[in-house]
Amino acid sequence: MINFMGEFWPSLGNIGITLAVLSAVVGFVVWRGRRRGSKTIALDAALTVSGLWVMSSLAGAVIIVLKAFTVDWAELHGTTSVWFPWPTDLCSALAMGGTTTCQSENLSDFTVEGASLGLRLLAGSAQLFSMAFSTTPAMMLAVICFQTLRGRTFSRTVTRVLTGGAIAVLALGIVSELLGGVAATLGLREVVDQSSQWYPMVFQLTVTPLPFVGALGLAALAAVFRQGMRLQSENELLQRETEGLV
């Protein structure tokens, strides 16, 4: 995910630079493939992008681990049971003549200054699981492209990677969502007095359908590749028998 926070034009410019660099890398791969007369340009580009994705995730994981031991603050990203009301200025008539309804917003993204080592490790673990969840598709894509370039599209390696990826997506998706909520609630409990109205008395844990849908899709794709591997083996056997008869 590409994410920049700040003023509109600087943030938009940073996103543009990131996309331009990515486009330049893909363009270079396509140009080199055409120059060499390659017939697998799309696979080469997909392998390059997925490889960069995995390497950037590994670098991000190292940064997360270092931050957990070197800084005194923790970044929390998870739903809590605390709801903060909008400012009263927004709950009134606006200059344009419209009105806004006064509501509350769930606290889900915040930073705890002076966090304990345990909280920093828990928050870092939640971030690592979330990063692993989002990187798993890139790892699978890299393996599939590499095997296809070797002429082994329908192989046991690909089916095992897809099956393992389905299990990983399911497990990592559930754990990352649960850890995010647990870390956020414990982060508030660490800095808010228990007598305060903002003290979260309960945990608000949420698991979305995304891990289940992703795992089901990957399992189905693994079955498709497994069927393709079986048909390929039958065709190869039939070809050998035909050559033997000739």
C-alpha cells in the first residue's frame, strides 16, 4: 500500500514519484525484453514487481523490529471500544446553510508515547503479521512466475505454494486483525487511568471476511493447477505411448 500523509499537493507528488519509479522499473524490464526478443515480457515484469514488493516488505520488517527496541513510542492500528465525539464546532449549522449530525468516531489509529517494551513488541508483532499477510500474494506470484519461466507451470511446487499460501492468508489475516485490536486496547489501558471514561473496559475484536475469501480463492486456484498438472502428465504419457507405437 502506498500511503503519504500531509498537504494535498506534496502527498500527491510523493505518490506520483513512487508510481513513476515503479513504472520506470517495469518499463525497463519491458524494453530489455523486447530488445532481446523475449516472449515472456509480462512474466518478467510480474516477477520483477513481486520481487521488489517482497524485498521492500523485508526491509520494512527490519525497520519495525528496530523501532520496537530503539524508540519509546508505539504505533497502534486497531479498533477499540472507545468512541470520541466530534468537536462541537462541527455539530452545528455550517456557513453553506447545511448542518452536521453530532456523532462519535471509533479510535483506531494513534500513537502511545513512552510505551513499555511489552506494548512496543505487541504493536510491532501486529504490524509484522499485517505486513506478512499483504506480502504473501507477492511471494506466491514470484514463485509462480519463476516456475513458469522455467517451463514448470504445472508442478508440485506451484500447487504446494498455492496451498501453503491459502493457509498463510487465512492464519495471518485472522491473527493480524486480532492482534491489532488487542494491541490498541492494551495501549489505551497503559496510558488511561481505569477511573476515566476513556478507559476501554472491554476488547473490541473484529475479523473481516477477507482472509476467508482469499484463502478459499487460493485453494480453488491450487485445485486448478493440480488438475492442470494431472492433465499434463496424462498428455505426456500419451505422447510417449504414441511415439513408442511409431
